[in-house]
Amino acid sequence: VLYTGALSSCSWRVRTALALKSIDYTPFFVNGETIESLREVNPLGKVPALKINGSVLVESSAIIEYLDETFPDQPLFPRDSAIMRAKVRMVVQVINSEIQPFQNTGFIDRLGDKFPTLEKAKWGHDICANELGKLEKILETTAGKYCVGDQITAADIYLVPQVWNADRRFKVDLTAMPIIKRVYETLFEHEAFKKANPMNQPYMPSNIEV
């Protein structure tokens, strides 16, 4: 069972990994009415949480690494090169630490509460554009067809949700980031990424807010 949220970028990552590896699962979509069921399995009260083989795993990075180790088909970290695995983890960490937190709705809301004059949409746009620009420079050294080389990896799983947010929520112009734009558009048409997309989930909110 995957405890998930349609718009949660961390849940999106796990849904994509499950789809790429053709792993069947039962989704449990968390909202205000079902949050207590989530807290029963994850005291943090956050998605994703995966019930599997008698255990509960939380945090998307831990879940994805577990899935890659236990379901070896469609490897998300290259098996044959330590340097390529390190590059995948490098891109993953940049996205997870330097981009995703600043797109988090709860964080932006708290920031707005502390600084009432903050223009949240503009702030979100500017920081997304700045950090994605830095990521573009890194991808200049790692990318092939995808973020790292010519095979889909965990780096691509992390990229898509944050670029989608930057594009749809914060109206970031991706034309200044040709590698990110090309990889994102390629992945967006991939069946596994389509299956994981928030727009294809039940309980998708009708409005997308900053």
C-alpha cells in the first residue's frame, strides 16, 4: 500500500519508480479526511509512506533505494559504474535539497505568515528559476538523453515533479534551460511518467496554488 498525495512531489517520485519497475500496488490517497490513517503508519504525518513486506518505509529517497535493491529490473542507479551512480545521487541530492524544499506549499505559507509583504508567487518563481539554472550547469556535465547518461535513472524521477511545479505553479521560463527542458519534455511523454502524473490521479485538486 502506498500512502500518497496527488500533488505531493515526493509521492510522485515513488509512483514513478513503481511504474518504471512495473510493481503493482494499492494507492491510499491522503487528504484531510484520511490524515489520521496516515499518522497511524507514519508519525510524521507526511506522504509518501509505503507498506511492504510487513514493514513501513517513509521518505521517498529511502523508498526508491529499497525498490531499486529489491526489484532489480529497470535499475534506477547504474549497476556497472560507481562514478555514474555517484552522479545520479549528486543530481538527486541537488534537487532534493536545493529545489524541492522551496516549492513546498507549507514552507511558502509559513514564510508568508512571517513576512506578510512577501509576494509568494514572485518569490517562488525567482528561487525556482535561480536554482534550476544552477542545476542546468550540473547537467551540462552529466546529461545524455536523460539527466545522467542515456538511461532513465533516479535523477530523472526527481527532476520531473520539480520542473512541473516550476512550469505550472511558478511560471518559470524553461527556454533558458535547454537541457532541463529537453529531458523534461522527453520524460513527460514516457508511459511510466504519464501514469504517475498528478493530473492522472484520483482526488486531484481542481486548483493548483502557489
